[in-house]
Amino acid sequence: MNDIIIIGGGASGMMAAITAAREGKSVLILERLNRIGKKILVTGNGRCNVSNTNLKPEHFHSRSQKAIFGPIEAFDYGKTEAFFKELGIEPLIEGTKVYPRSEQANSVLDVLRMELEELEVDVLTEVKVVGLKNKKSVWEVEAESGEVYMAEKVIMATGGLANASLGCDGLGYEILKKLGHTVIPTYPILVHALSSSPYCKMMKGTKVKAVASAYVNGKCEREEFGEVLFTEDGLSGPAIFQISRNISCAHIQKKKAMVTLDLVPEQSYDEVVAMIYERIAAKPERSIELLLMGFLNKRVIVPVLKCADINSIHRNCDTLEYEEVEHLVKVLKGFPFETQGTRGYKYAQVTAGGISVDEIDLETMASLKAPHLYVTGEILDVDGDCGGYNLQWAWATGYIAGINCSK
Ligand SMILES: Cc1cc2nc3c(=O)[nH]c(=O)nc-3n(C[C@H](O)[C@H](O)[C@H](O)COP(=O)(O)OP(=O)(O)OC[C@H]3O[C@@H](n4cnc5c(N)ncnc54)[C@H](O)[C@@H]3O)c2cc1C
């Protein structure tokens, strides 16, 4: 019998295992896939955005009113950097995003696996856990094969629903539900937004820098500046990923959600009007189609003109009526795209919602529903913005659970 069984060998499970083993505990990781940490390999487009130097409460979200920033304060960026440096990972900081200097996610996984080996943590792969029972202060962990593993303490680190091919199918929620926990409704986030707007198809493959805003039932809920990529079926790119939380949540609540793109965020509405008239005055004989050449990406110009209802784009630009210029500027400052939800869990990086943190002691990550049970990482109703915040949540909660279940 081990002191501690960790269910799920992902980011938070490995961190918990290393921490508990360093405290002298015998630890067993049970992982359903044929390898631990597979998801880490695909993070940050294979570069692993391991953390962020700008860890602030506004980057973490939950349906709970509880102060969810506590674990991040307890295991902050400094501690994360020190932990990885000790394992050999030098940080590469881009803006505030932190990557391994090798720019290889597999080096992050390699050092974690080497540390687990050095600490003699037992790892069993291809073990799918299906149930948990507490009998006379001993946890019985039931695998799908019928095998039962026993330990004094259990850490549940099975992740959410995002990217099921990487091991996460939500079974962890069911197991914890049976122990009395509540699952806050989940939805996929950090994901492409679906839009049937014909302009997405027209511009597919084109990237622009814009302020993307998420409007839910007509109210702007979030704005984000960054790259936006148009695709066959909608909108993608970092700015869209950040606001996808609002689009996805609106979709499950059957509310109307829309994305608008400010293609000229550096100028006010009036400045853009003035700029258009300056361009007309400079080259009055140019066609309307060419008016924005050199100012906007070529592939975006015609969709913008069409959306602004400007017809006959081959006439001279000095024939534009004032109302037409107004329509054009309105679209430049807020190109609208109705959305029909997102591409879903299959393509999402993270799951919002999950096990209610009201039922977790966030100072220890202990369950308030069952004794000697700890819960970490994405399975909890906490999600972070795009930019290393989700892995930071996994490292922090894994560390806290590892330390506290070793006491
Ligand atoms: C494509 C992609 C890119 C991402 N990029 C980044 C990034 O750059 N930066 C960032 O901060 N975050 C990123 N994320 C999010 C981040 O990877 C996760 O939030 C984080 O890995 C969650 O850690 P976790 O330990 O809670 O769960 P996971 O890392 O998902 O690990 C859970 C583990 O539990 C196992 N498991 C599940 N059920 C069972 C069961 N019943 N029995 C046994 N084992 C089970 C799974 O196989 C899995 O190995 C990305 C996610 C994806 C999908």
C-alpha cells in the first residue's frame, strides 16, 4: 500500500507527486494513457507556455465567489521559476509569457519524468480509474480492469474535458460526484468561435491585429487586443481565444453572442473619418476598392466594403457619400460577426466550470466532502486566461496538495 495515490499523471498530478515524494512519502500515479504528461507536449504549440510573470487575480475565473487566487499566491511565479530551474529548465520570457529556453514542451515533460524517477515515484500507465471508496480510513481506488489500489490519501488530478484524445473525458467529475461533490456546468474555452458570416470564408487564412469584443445579448462583456485569424467556419487566434469564454458561456445559456473587431484600434472614430477623407483628397480618382490599399490587409478590404453596404466599388472614391463613409468607419471600428458557439471540447484548450471550489479548502486543496482526499488542476471550477495561467493553476494546486497530504 502506498501513502498517496494520485489519479491522473498530468501537470498537476506530476507536480503533486514530486512534492509529496520530496516530503518522503511513497507515491503511486495511476494514468489511463500509455504515458504520463501527454498533454504537456501539445501546450503552447509545442513550446509549453509554462507560466506567466504577470499573475493577477483578474486572469483566473470561477463561478464561485471564493478567493480563488490563494493557491497562486501561495505558489507564485517566483516559486514556479525556482522549481523548474532546479530541474534544469531556464525560463524564456516573451512579454509576460514564460516558456522553457529550449522552446520545447518535451523538455518540460522530460525533466518532470526524470525527477519522478529519481524520487522513485511509482507510475502505472493504462490504468483507468473508475471509482473511489473510503473504507476504514483507507482509500480503495478501483480501476476499469477490476484491480483495486489502496492508499491512505488520494489526489484527484484527472483534468477537465478539453481535448479528450489526451485522456480527459470527464470521468473524474462522476467519481467525485458520487463522493458528494457538485459539478458546476462546464463549457469549452480557449477555442475557436464559430460564425456563419460569409466574410469569414472570404477572408479565411488571413490574420489581422484587432481589438476583439465579445457582446452577449448586446452588452460588451470582454475586449482583447491581439491577432485574429479568419477560418472557413469562424474566428480564431489569441484575441478570440481570450474572449471565447464569454462566447461559449453565452452559447450554453442560449444567449445571443457576437464578436466585433475594431480593425483600427489606434484611432478614434472621428480620426478614422478624417483619415478616410485625407486619403480621398490625396487620390480622388482611385477606385473605392483601392481606397484602403496599404492601410488594411488586401483580403479584408472587399469584405469590409461589402459589410458597409458600399456598392459599385469600382467608381472613384470621391463619389462616396458622407453616409457611406460613416458606414465604412462603423465597420472598421466594429466589424460584426454573429457567433454560433465554439468548435467545442475537441478543439478547446481548457474547460471552464467543474468541481465547485466551495467544497475545497484552497489552503490545502483538501476536499470538504471526504477525508484525506485532495483535488487539483483543471477538474476544479477555475480556469485561467490564455498565456500560461492554466498550467500555473495546475502547478500551484498540485504543489499545495502534495505538501498538505504529506503532513
Ligand atoms: C492544445 C492545448 C494547449 C495548451 N497550452 C497551454 C499553455 O501553453 N499554457 C497553459 O498554461 N495551459 C495550456 N493548456 C492547458 C493545460 O495544459 C491544462 O490546463 C493543464 O494541463 C491541466 O492540468 P491537469 O493536471 O489538471 O490535467 P491534465 O494535464 O489534463 O492531466 C490529467 C491526466 O489525468 C488522466 N486521467 C483522466 N481521467 C483518468 C482516469 N479516470 N484514470 C486515470 N487517469 C485519468 C489523463 O489522461 C491526463 O493525463 C493547453 C491545453 C491544450 C489542450
